[in-house]
Amino acid sequence: MTAPATGLAGQGVVVTGAGRGIGEALAAAFAAAGARVVVNDLDTEAAEAVAARIGGIPAPGDAASPEGVAALIATARDALGRIDVYCANAGIAPVGGADAGPEVWARAWDVNVMSHVRAAEQLLPDWLERGEGRFLATVSAAGLLTMLGSAPYAVSKHGALAFAEWLAATYRHRGLKVHALCPQGVRTAMLDGTGAAGQVLLTPNAIEPAEAAAATLKAIADERFLILPHPEVADYYAARATTPDRWIGGMNHLQQEIEKKEGGTA
């Protein structure tokens, strides 16, 4: 069971991509901590079902486009009075490399990065005037490391982490609290769609969405920027920074394993 994080009771929280997976678990965890939760998802039925289950407020719609973000935040403010916590959780993980195509790259950047930027643009004036606000970005360990099999996902998640870091570095002294949630494998539909790369890299140590949500609430209580539900990611991140050639060599070895599995020779 998720332990409530201190200071969340009565707060207005928005969770995007909350119809299933990590987003659903986050919405449930915040509600259990006493927050008032707006549940957003492109899937209207999923958003309404999760909201009904946790006692939240459904706000289905697009959380990536400029118009969709503005509409979501307006709806949430009407329902909550004010937004205290915004969880930019919605994301996509298209398979492919440099040849994925311009539309795939643009959509990954739009959903995984620009949705965060657009939300911050809408939220920051009020938060900075009040001197408080909390922004949670679901980044994934791919933002710290990489994701073999999906260049658009790996690159855009690096962008999501960079933006979260920039927000924290720029506005911490003005009351903005920022968190980057960076799990490895989580048992969701997204993991199911990662194919051989996910089987090699993520499935063996995958956790349940509720575990990622519990780690998030603990990090909020501790006021930590980086949230690592898989603690070993900290070591991988350090190795990437301090011994990059060795780290890339290790990742390339994993790539070869993936190719063997795809070819049916593993």
C-alpha cells in the first residue's frame, strides 16, 4: 500500500496519461494521500473509469498540443480552484531509429517534451506569483541512459530530463519544486510494445506501476529531484558519465543480444 506523502492532503493535482499504467497509479496514490486529482487521458472511457474509482475528476483530452494543454489546465483550475501539482506523465515510445520518419520524430518530441514545456508556460505565472508549485515529469531511465530500439524515445526523454533540470535550476529559489521520475521497466502496455529490446533490457527487472508511484510520493516527501524506483540506475548513470566508452561498449553488447533475439538465434 502506498504511504501518503506529507503535505498533499487537499492539494489540487493534475495527472496526464492517467488512464492506465504509471499515470493511473500516480493518480491513485495522490488520491490516497488526500489530494484532489484531475485524471487526464486521451482515452475518455479510461479517464472516467479511473476518476470514478479514486474519487477524482475526469478531464479527457490531448495533453500535448498547445490547445489541449490550455484546455486541460483551464478545466483543472475550474474544478480544483488552483493547481498545486502537475504530473506531466503522458508519453509515447515509438520503435525505430534515424529512419523512423519525420512524423514519428515530431510526435515523440511533441508528446514527450513539448507537452511539458507548454504546461510549464501555462502554470509558471501563477506558481511564481504564489511562490509555490510542483512539477513532476515522468522521464524514464531512458532520459538518463538511452533506450535501444527507440531513438525517438531515447532522445526525447533526454529532452524531458533537460527541461526538468532547467526548471529546477532556474526557479527553485522562487518556490518551484521539480521532480523527474526515471524508472526502468514498469509492467505497462508501453513495456509490452517494446519488443525484443524491452525483453532484453527492461522485462527481467520490471516493477509494478504502484511501486513507481510509491517511490514518487516518497521522493516528494523527501523533496528529491531525481526519482529512481530502480536504485541501480544511479550506478549506470554514474558509469555513463565517468567511463563513457566502457558504458557504450556495454550497451552495444546488449544491442547485439537484441539483434540475436530478433533473429531467433538467442
